[in-house]
Amino acid sequence: MNAGKSSKSGSSREDRLKAALKANLARRKAQARARTDDEAEQEQTAPSRTNKEEDDG
């Protein structure tokens, strides 16, 4: 596949892909943490209100 290209350019591409993948994974982990922190905070601030609304309906 890379017959016309040197191995150096192939490895630099792999390095860029590794770096992009690592950054993407870190970003997704941060988003997941923020989401779970938000949900936990909402449960702590208003658990009785949510239950009351369900009972009234």
C-alpha cells in the first residue's frame, strides 16, 4: 500500500493518529465525568420534588 512512501511518513501518520485518539478519549472521559457529576448533583438537590411530581400525576 505505501510502496511509494517512506516508512518515516507512515510512522509520523501513526503518531498523529495515536495522539488524536488519545485526545479524543480524554475528551470523552471528561464529558462522561461531567455528565455523571451533573446527574449526581441533580439527585442530591431535588430528589423529593421529582418523586412528588410523579405521585401527583
